[in-house]
Amino acid sequence: MTLAVNSRAASRGRLAAAPTEEQAAQVRLLLDERRTGYSLEAPFYTDPEIFAADMQGIFGRHWLFAASLAEIPEPGDYVTVDYGPYSLIVLRTDEGVNVLHNVCRHRGARVLPEKTGTTGNLVCGYHSWTYSADGDLIHASSPGETSFDKACFALKKAHGRVVAGLVFICLADEPPADFDEVAGIFEPYLAPHEIANSRVAYQQDIIEEGNWKLVMENNRECYHCDGHPELACSLFPTWGLSEGIVPPHLEDVWNRNVEAEDALRGRCTRYGLPFEIVEELDTRVTGIRISREPLDGAGESFSATGRRLSKKLLGDLRDFRLGRCSMHLQPNSWFHLISDHVITFAAFPINEHQTLVRTTWLVADDAVEGVDYDVDTLTHTWKQTNLQDKNFVEMCQQGANSPAYEPGPYMKSEYQVEAFINWYTQRMREHVA
Amino acid sequence: MTLAVNSRAASRGRLAAAPTEEQAAQVRLLLDERRTGYSLEAPFYTDPEIFAADMQGIFGRHWLFAASLAEIPEPGDYVTVDYGPYSLIVLRTDEGVNVLHNVCRHRGARVLPEKTGTTGNLVCGYHSWTYSADGDLIHASSPGETSFDKACFALKKAHGRVVAGLVFICLADEPPADFDEVAGIFEPYLAPHEIANSRVAYQQDIIEEGNWKLVMENNRECYHCDGHPELACSLFPTWGLSEGIVPPHLEDVWNRNVEAEDALRGRCTRYGLPFEIVEELDTRVTGIRISREPLDGAGESFSATGRRLSKKLLGDLRDFRLGRCSMHLQPNSWFHLISDHVITFAAFPINEHQTLVRTTWLVADDAVEGVDYDVDTLTHTWKQTNLQDKNFVEMCQQGANSPAYEPGPYMKSEYQVEAFINWYTQRMREHVA
Amino acid sequence: MTLAVNSRAASRGRLAAAPTEEQAAQVRLLLDERRTGYSLEAPFYTDPEIFAADMQGIFGRHWLFAASLAEIPEPGDYVTVDYGPYSLIVLRTDEGVNVLHNVCRHRGARVLPEKTGTTGNLVCGYHSWTYSADGDLIHASSPGETSFDKACFALKKAHGRVVAGLVFICLADEPPADFDEVAGIFEPYLAPHEIANSRVAYQQDIIEEGNWKLVMENNRECYHCDGHPELACSLFPTWGLSEGIVPPHLEDVWNRNVEAEDALRGRCTRYGLPFEIVEELDTRVTGIRISREPLDGAGESFSATGRRLSKKLLGDLRDFRLGRCSMHLQPNSWFHLISDHVITFAAFPINEHQTLVRTTWLVADDAVEGVDYDVDTLTHTWKQTNLQDKNFVEMCQQGANSPAYEPGPYMKSEYQVEAFINWYTQRMREHVA
């Protein structure tokens, strides 16, 4: 019951509560045993109390990608975002977004039970308590009530930021201070795609039977990409390798890749698009990596031939052959920016062994379905890839449950996995300090 | 494992075991933090150990409504009633009812696996151990057994009482002493409806994904009744309000209500039916509230027009326009008594986040289905209302799971909710004292 | 979290980890309270931590029947066997079997996700790490890797033994020392049936909603056999009784049984088949019981008439009327050896309240389906019996959940149940010593 009581305490003051000393000690012990370059000890993937600590220390304290403006194009549009024990309302306003805890201050009912919708004021479906878009309680019909002060019962707020059309939320009282800096880093890469002027072509929610960290680890390496036949058509087979670790049989591919990279760099320079790799996954609180890479084949998009999947370029782009710009953010998101579409991915933990992965395909606002793009064709590669990744994640979750599991070594091509784990362990060390 | 060991201890001596000192301390801490007039701290709705404490301190010590005689009209008829970890057999006998734990004394098998049935002796389906209707072991075929004393292996018994056709059970060694007093209070209200001479027209079991206390809280107020369009046809829109807290726009309704009340009071006086409100929800151990109120429209029954739903009056009633007599009992039941039918409701907790709600519609024994009443029409209003309530309860359970949940204020029209919570916290204080 | 941390420690050194001192103390306390001749205290059937202790102290330290050679007839054939948190690969080799933990040493993925199959090397589906049939890591493509020593990353091994066509596995570093002795006991009984030369006619997996010990207890008595109408056709109604505890109304049957036994003994002597009862269920670490008994009716097989179910005799048997030779092994298996088929049963615990029961029907290698036997007819008696047993086990699990459960007395005809519980408590005492 220690955890429950702790949760209660959490509901009083700061939402991102501190762990009990016993919990902190256990996590510290496990972190101390971690061997650099190796996967985590099993309880990090299987233990419900460590999951609770993750919700506090990671998802309760850091900036999370929640949605893009394309999902909430007009003021009044909202999405609800659920992870761990939380439910948040992300509401578009005239000025930007408001982020509100989806918990009525009267009897605790979920205020907006739908995943998405449009609303003026927020009216709880139980007793019609009515909140403004800012979360202020503006109406609570209460016959004969005299001493009731509405000002004390606003919906609890969280932080929200919009950068280049992406909406970020943070539950902490004091969000990580480096976000402005990081926003400044990625904004130039994303701005030309004008996500705010795109629209949702398709959104897929899948539940993976695996801990959220296994979902992220799987995302952070392409060592397993032989298991992605559809995706492999678009990627150079040398993806994820770097100078010096290219095996002999891939040297020709590597050279072709280098040539394509040079050509892409030339185009980017011409169009004023940034090209440099950003490699700060575990060197800052708001960990980030960006890279722009050519695609194989026609080099335009994630199709079997490499040709475009939508006829309309995004934003003010002027060329289809821009490869993909990929952004990885700690702790729970990744993005592919192509000339003709953008794909956003967010991992929302459900519990210690289940994670919701939400994938959203965005196309130009004026792209017409059936004319400029076909939804099935547009989404084919990553729908398949997601299903394959789900299988990989679930294989690992099963393994972590076995007493025979022992942390294994990350290979050189898995350096981003190691970076993710480094970032995670640093954050958790701070949390349990 | 502390809880499990405690359960084991429970199986030895008194069934309603005492909590461990650590558990008691945690509950006390949470009770001490409770702010009068506010909902409970989240763990009361979400924590499995507090649920276990509820099973001991509330459902293990108090009188519970289990069924009506209409469900077990003949000697030998039985229902099995399950809540929390318990399974009980409620068996009609020539004299009244026997209440027996549904656990064979040989290998622990469930003796009667069905929800309802008719039986002479009780024969366990595993090895045919046979018990009398009183629970005595009367046959245990056991080749060559010499030292086996059947007298030591009677089914464990619980207390059972029948009042005005309602069956109450209590697991405690010493049931609350005020039950006779309370039976004396409610018997005059129920007797004229002659529940013992009614029969079951329909029974509905629904599982609500919410803690049993949220089910009860929802039952104890009509502040949310805008969410019950079918029920709203029968109720005066001022239901749940009292003199002095009637909002201006409802004053006309209030006056119409007052007139209807006066007329109803006149009829009751004429027929010798009690009319006074009983308001003892949190002022005694066996908390109770009774009120008789007029219904809107034709004022006869829970239909859209207020007209009767069965052509046969119950018992020795002589008028259809008797409004509804409602009885609320702590901890888990409520009742509507109408001239043409009675509805009983019982909430049986399953675990900390699930509750079975059993609703039973009773009509006069001589009412003929298809002639005197139509089942769908009879049950429509409360079937719909139950589904709406299920949704409300589930919205609140979701909210209580969030660290953003904070106990909220009960409004004046929610005074019965506050009374339920007062009763609950008093009982639990005693339990963990 | 104590358990989780303990599991982690388990993954480091010895797989069959020691319990924490607190856990051990709790189990000791419960064992001390056990009354000889009575079923176990409820937590042994319901508590997840005691289940974890069972996995360590029983399933982590003893020999378990895993499969028969008929399931893996050729080198390269494998089955995967899952119980509790474990997944094991049982792989047929030229020499016998290899038993390997089904957990990749790289990222922990399940190496072989299928229940059965044929393979050369073992290739993990995630990153293609490739292991030899002995579990050695022979290939891990890893671009640019320099310091990686494959020799450190072999699949973890467990012990495997093949006796008379049955495959046994043991996870302990030092398996019980008496296995050779026990193999010497049962080998003569099984050898004539030549299980290694049989093949699988049918395999059934059912999940019983009950603790594995309830599954075993149910298997170890026929006091409940009135609940098995199909099986009752084959068994003498005196099964499980012994001289002196035969009730008067069964004396005629007993005498007929004795006659049939004498005739069977005569045939066995003629064919050189062992007949003596082995009764060592709780007198050694590798507990065993063997008995050969006549079947009722035609006395040939488990059919309604007692007639043969397959036209082909197994092995070098020369007579259909050999009754059944039954072997019971602690902790989780039992076997029926008939002249025309063999049935193997293994209980694989899933968690504290679920157990997989795998039943496999083996016929002579040259028996042709549809010609020599019909699958539905062959499997009818035990398919039905298994479903009935599932129901019995589930009735008991429900009962054990009730605080009203109290350990009940085993009858004389349940002496094998008592032997199982004796064996279990002795083993657990050693484990928590």
C-alpha cells in the first residue's frame, strides 16, 4: 500500500511526486548494477513499481510529444492523451494549446471521454460542471449552495508548447530548462514541412505487449532491419552504420549511399535546408537526434520504388528528392519528415508490459485522397513495419520475464539504444537521488 | 504476503478478521486526511488492500440485503450470492432462510456452482459430500474410514434474517445490534406491498467497472439526473432538493410537487400507509433512509406518462397513485416500492474496480406476463437508468486512477452521498481502531 | 519489489534462486501450521509469492517430464516448454536431447517462438544471432565490433535426460541425485511399450483455472470418479481402494477385480512384464508410483467396452489384455500405458491460479489413422475426463479464495493426495530452510 499512499500524496501537491525512500533505494541498487553497454536488468522491463517510478521520473518530469497541430487544426479541437495513470486534454486555442488534466474537480469524473473532438467550454458529463478552455470552473449549478468558491476548482493544468506544428506537454511544475534550446535546434529542420498546414491522412493506434523502454530500444536501431522487408526497399542497407564499421560486402552500397548523400547535401544547400546531424540523445535533459539521409531507389519517399506517395509537396518545399529527415526525441517519440508526407510516432505507456504506439501520417493540406494519394499505399510501409516491430518488442518482453534473462551487450550499430538507456538511467538517478 | 497470511488466519477463527497493524495504520492515516464534505482519497477507490479492508470491515461485519423471498419462493429454493472473496448460499427453508458458506469442508470445492436452483440436501459435485439444509454433514462416503467425525465438518454458517420479504445476511459473529430496531422502522413501509407474495418479472446483472463506493455514491444523489432522460419523466425535476435550496426556475415545479405531496399524504393517511421520512443514513450502524414521494405525470409508476406498468396492484394496496416509496440501506442496497411493482437493487463488489449490480423487478404473484404487464415496458426506465449510471461510475473510476485526482466537494443536493461517506468512514474507523 | 529484485539476482548466478529471508519465514510459518492429513492452507493455492516460491523450490530444482521422443522424432525437432516465468527449448539431437533456455543472450528475445518445429541452428528472429544445437553462439553479425567474445554468450543450459522414450528436464545446477535410481525403477515398465518408436496421434492443451497443486491433487485420487462416466466404463469401481476399506456393496466387484488381477499377473509373468506396485511418492526426492491394474470389460483399453482403440500393439507387446500400467511422478506428470496406446500428461503452471495441462496420445509408429484407429474414438474417454477434471479443479480454486475455506481432511482413498502434499511440504521445507 506504500505506493497507493504515495499516489495520494501526489494528488495533493506536486503531481510528479517523489518516490518513497525504500523505492528509491531499490531503483538505485538496480541502477548501480547496470553494466555500461548492456541492456537493463529485468525488473526495469517487468516490475510494476519501477513502471510507477518511470511515470514519476520520466513521464512526469519531461517534455513529451503529444500530437501535431494537424490533429487539432481549429480552436476548440482537442485530443485526449492517456499514459500510465494520466489522462490529459490537449485543446487548441486561438493562441496555441492548453493542456488540462482530464479529471473533474467535483467527483473526479473524466471530463472528456472521447479520444478527439471539438468543444467550446468543457462540460463534464456527470453533473455538467463547466470549465472554460483555460480550465476555469465557470458553471456548477448547485441549488442553495452558499459557501462554494468556484475559483478553487479549476481543472489542473500542465505545460504545453507548440514548436513547428508539434505539440509538447510536460506535467512537471518546472519543466526541463533546455527545451527552448532544443526547440531552436529542431525548428529549422521541421519548419519547411509546415506541419501546421498539413492534415491527417491516417492515424493508427496499436497496443504492443511490451514495456515502453523495449518499444524505444527497438526504435533506436536498424540492426534488426532485415526483419522489415517493406522498409528495406527505402533504406540503404548500410543504415545505422558509420565509417569504419561497414562490412566488406556492403562497401559498394556504402559508396552508393555516400554519393546519394553528397547529392542530397547539394540539394539541401541549394534550398536552404539544414543537413547537419544533431547527436544529443544522452548529452542533455531533452535528448534529441536529427539526421537527414537519402532514401534508396528514386529517393523520394517510403515506397517500394522510392517514388513519391503523395503528389503534393509539403509546405514550401520545391523538390521531391529530399530523402528523409528523422528526429528522435527522448523519451517517447520519433518522426520521419519526407518531402510529400510526415509521420509522427508516439509511445504512450499503459502499464509495465503494454504500450500504445500512435502513428500519424500527415500530408499537404491540399492533397486530395484518391487523387493525390492513396491511403493504403501511403501507409503500407510503416503499417507493416509497425506490426513487425510490435512482434520484436513482444519477443523481448517474454524473454525479460524469464529468470534466465541476463542483460546482453549492445552492438556498435546499436549506439542509439545505448544512448537511450544512458539517458534513461541518468534521468532515473536524478529522480531517486 | 502479509495480506495472504492474514486471510489464512481469517479462515481459522472469526471470518471477519482483523487487519494487520500496518494495514490499519495506513487506513487510519488516510481517514485522518479526509476533509468533511469531500469525496474520499483516491486509494479508497483504487487500492486492492483497502478493498480487502472493506470486505472485512464493511461486508464482513454488517447486514447486507441479499435477495427477496420472491427469488426463493419455495423451501429448497436457493440463490448463491458472491461478493469479494465470498460465496454464500441463501436457502429457503420451511422456517425462513439458512445462510451457508458455499465452500465444501472436504477439499474446499464450491458446493453449489449455479446462481440459483432448487435442492433438497446440498451435495458437493466433487466427492458427493452431502449436507442438510442446515449445513450439517450427513453423508461422506469414505471407504474404511474409522476416525472421521462428521460433526466437525458442517458447512460454515452466517446469519440470515427475513423482514417484509427481504432477506438480509451477515457474516459477523456478532451482527450489528440495531437491526431489530431498523427492521421495526422499515417493516410498516414494506409490508403492504407483500413482497413475499410477489414474483420475479425480470432480473438484470450488470458489471460496472468501478469501485462499489462509487456505485453507492452515484445512487445517493439525483444531481446527475439530467443524465437520466427516461427516469426524468417520472421524477419531479426538484427531486433531491429541499426547502430553501430550490432554484428560482424550479419554483413552479416545486409548488406542483408540494401539491402532489399533499395529495399523496392524504391518500396514505386514508389507507393507513406510513408517510414520514426516515433519515438515519449515518446516525446508526444499520444506516437507513426511507421516503415516500409522489411521481410526476399520472403519478402511478416509472413510465414515460406516469401510468401503471402492471395492471395488478401489489399486496393489499387499493390505489395505483401511491408514488414511490424509496428505501436506501447502507452499505449496498436500495429499493423502489410502487403500487404495481417493486424494484430491488444490490451492489456486490467484485474487486477494487468492479462491482456487480443486481436489479430485480417484482410484480404481483397473479400478474400475467403479456396480459397484465409487458417485461420490456416494465423494465425500460431502470434498465436505461442503470446503463447510464454504469457510465457515470466508470467515468469516476477512471478519474480516481489519475494522480491529478483530488477529493472534490459534495454539493448540498448530494447530502446523501456525504451521509454514505460519513457512515463508511465511521465504520472503517471502528474496524481499524 | 523484493521479489523482482530477487528474480534479478536469480538471473545472475544460479537460476533456482533462494527466497528472501522474509519469504522463507512466511512459508515456514504456513508449513508449520499444516495439519497432517489435511489439505494445505489457502495461500498455497492463491498467493502469487508462494507461487514464485513453488517455481524456485519445486519447478526450479526437480526433474520434470517435458515431452516424449514421439514429439521430437528426428534430430533437429524441438518443442518449447513454458511454465511459470520459464521458457525452455527441448531439442532432439543425434545423441539425445539438449535443453536450452529460450532467451537470446543479446537483447533477451524469445529465440524460438513456436510451440514445436524443426531447426538446424537456432536463429533468433530479432537480430539473427545464431546458436548451435548445443547453444553455442556461432554467429552474431556485428559491423565493426572488435571486443565482442562470442564464447561468453551461449544460450543458458539446463539438464536433460531421456529414459524409455520420455524426456526429463531439470533447471537446477545440481539435479536430485536419485534420478538414476528412479529411472532404473520405471524403465522396465515402460520399455516394452517402446515410446521412442511411437508417434503422436493427438495432443491437447487445456488451461485449467486452478493452482497446479489442485490439478495434481485431483489427479491423485479416484474418490471423485463418479464424476467421470466415460472413464468409469474402463475402471473397476473399486479403483483406489485397498484391502480392508472396500465397502460391502462393492465386495462382488472387488472379487471380480481380484480375479482379473490374478489373470493379468499371469499374463505379465508369461510375457516378462513387471507387475509389482512401486509406492514411493513421498519417500524420496524424485517421488514415483507405478501400478499395473486390469481394466474392466474386455480389459484391453480405455473404451466403453474395454476393447482395443488401436489395432496395432505398441513395441514388442504380444497381447492386448495388459490392463493399464500407470505411473505417477512428482511434481507434475502422470502416464497411462496400455497395450495399444500410451497417454502422457504434464501440468505446466502458468501462475498461481492457472495451469496448462498437456495430454498426448501415442500410438504405434505403424498405426494408420482411419485404418487402425480413429482419433476421436481414441481420445474420447480422456478428453471428456480432462474436461471434468478441469471443472473439479476450478471448483476448488474458487473455494480456496474464500475466507471461509479451511483445510479439510483427506480420506483413506485419497492417500496419494496426502502423499503428494507430504512430498510437496518436505521439498518446500528444504527450500526455505
